[in-house]
Amino acid sequence: MRYYLESLGCAKNLVDSEHFVHILKSYGFSEAVYVEDADVVLVNTCAFLAASLGELDEVLSEIIDSINPKKTRVVVTGCVMNRALAEFQELFPEVNKWIALKDFAAFEKYLLRYVLPKGIKPRVVDLEGREMLDQDGLFAYLRISDGCENYCSYCMIPSIRGKLVSEPIEKLVEEARRLAPRGRELVLIAQDSCLYGTDLYGRKALPELIEKLHEIPGYDWIRIMYMHPDHFEPEWTSLWHRFPKLLPYFEIPIQHVSDRIIKQMNRQKSYQELKELFLHIRREIPQSVFRTTLMLGYPTESKADRDMILKFLDEVDILYVGVFGYSPEKEMQSESGVGDFDFAFVEQLKNEFEASFLELRERKMQAMVGTRHQFLVEGYAEEMNSWYGRLWFQAPDVDGIAYVDGLQPDNPVLTEVEIVDALADELSCQAITDADT
């Protein structure tokens, strides 16, 4: 029996897909290279934006056109189950089963009843188990919580994923131990990492979690993603001094800096407060690197508001800036006051700012030429005749790649290199030999 997986959306969704594939492999399924060769096709959906639903429409249409319905069953799960389900059920009656978000037990039951040969008995499957997917690198994602209670005015996540649900520290430590043989870097993900534990323990428990995870052997790096600026505690900077595995990499999505727009977005920190947060982290941890995201085209946004973004980035050194165009989700239009929305204008804004930020990042990367950094060796690229991997300030999947010359096959996985050339998303490095030290 063979399966084909289409996992859409973010790393948090990928974790769910890894649980589903673990169930498939527990019953002896192997992966099909082509969708038409599969006995079951699993589509794990993203529904964060209207554009995500558009992508799902295209994906399902292509799958339905490619398979023999007498041979292949199509199963859909994920975020669409809590947004636009009735619409997609009407559009795609060919889908054999719609599985509720993260309902791994229901998926197992469906396989036993409709996909697997008759007579196959239920197996003792660890529904918490995961099969690592789409990963060439030496890292593992650890989802520390799911859901969100920030209720930003533009965001559908609370209605899709529900309220914040943190995983207990003991359970996360156990999962991280199981994942340790698969990666040298542990990447903590959530909708809002800073609020981890508030639902379970009545307090922000991220420092306690980090302390426990830091004790696990096998990881060289621990990286925290999705740190909401409104909930980051200034005293937390001491963690980066106490725990050497904790990378001084701060992903802090600010979305905007105009006080007026921030208020409309139902976010808290003002321009000055955001600036003080970043500068505080830089003072306490001089080697820190920042990543953020910005949303353009929010209703009532003016050129003066956008000019404030450029001013902010002149004052705060942020290496990675992701740009999103505001999307008027139909479920939220009554709250946000969206009237006639100019999609073309917002797309143009996004493209212009994106190009500008890409050029700025390339200049910052080129300024790093001649500096030395830790490098995680993740593989060998024969076409490049070079080893590849990531420097410590490059998060998996989002921050590009680095190549290094001068390594020997017996070099350690974690090594020191010098940057010799740089593009925005690609770095060229030289290994440091004993003669260089």
C-alpha cells in the first residue's frame, strides 16, 4: 500500500502531517512518488488566508484530475475543517473523507475500514509519534503550543486553531528526546511562543521549558520562533547568557510600527516601545540577529504610515524582514471596515517593499564577509562540489543556505567557517583550519 502526502502551510502544520504519516507507516504504507500511484492521498490544508484557500482549490483540482477514483482514496484534513468546509465539500464531492483538524485517531479508523485490506487488525500505534518529512537538514520542529488568544484584527487563527493549548513541559521534553537522533538543532514553534504555559501553569513558562530542553544531549542549537513582541519579557535576555545552546536569534513579528495601525490591528506595543524592545535585546546580547514580518496595505494605512516602517528599519538593525500584503478575509470584514479593496495596489506595495528589503539584506550579508561563525553541515551538493548547511543565524526553511569549501569528509557536523562572499539568501564560506587559528 502506498500513500501520497500534500502538506500545505507552515511548520506547525507540517508537525501534524508528520503525525499522520507516522500512522500510515505504522500500517506498512510506503510513499508514492506520483499521486496517481497512491492508494490513499492525504491533503493537510492551510486556511490562514483567502489565498491559502485558493491554493487548496488548485491542489485538490489537480489531484482529482490525476487519480483513478476506483483505486485511490482522497482524504482531506487540516485548517480548512474549521474554515470554508461546507464550501469545499460542495466543490469537491470526489473527496472520500474529511478528517477533523488533528484527529489522528479518526484517520487511523478510516484507514482500517476503507483503505487497508480486510482483516487487518488495529495496531498499537503511538498517535504522538512523528515521521520526519521534507527535511534534508539536521533539525527538528517542536511545537510547544497550538492555538492563539491574541485576536489580532486581521487574523483567522483563533477561529481556526482555537484558544491557546500548551503542551506540558514533561511531554515536550520526552518528545524532544525522541527527536534528538534526527537533528542537531531543536526549533521551538507555536502561534505565540512567549505565552507558552499561561493556560497550564498560570504563568509564562518558556524559561522553565528552555532550562529542561537545554539538558537534553544531542542538540547543539536551540532556536525559538514566533516570539510576539507584546509578550516578550525584557528579563528573558538573561536566558541567552545562561544557556549556551540557545541561539541569539530573535524572530519577533511586529506587523507594523505606526501607532494608529497597531491599535487598529489590536496589538499593543507602540513604535517607541517596539524600538526599545529591539534595542534592549541588542544591548544585552550584542551578537543578536533579528527576523520580523510586516503587513502592508492594512485598511486606512497611508504613505506616512509606511514611511514610519522605513524610519524604524533605519533605527533598528533587523536582518530578515518578511513582507505580507493585507488580505481582507470575508469572515472579518465587518470588524475591519473593509470596503472596496484594491488587491493590485497592495500586491504592488508588497513587491516594492520586498525588493527593497531584499537589497538591504544583501548589503547586510556582504558586510559580514570576513567574519567567522558556527556552521551546521547538513549535506554535500555534488553539482556545487561543496558542502552545504546553515550558519547559526539562518533558521531552517526561511533564511537561505550556506556553502562551505575546505571541509574534509571527517569534519565535525558543527564547525567554524569564515564568510567569503554573500548574497541575500546564499552565503559562501571557507572552513577554518588549524593553520588559520
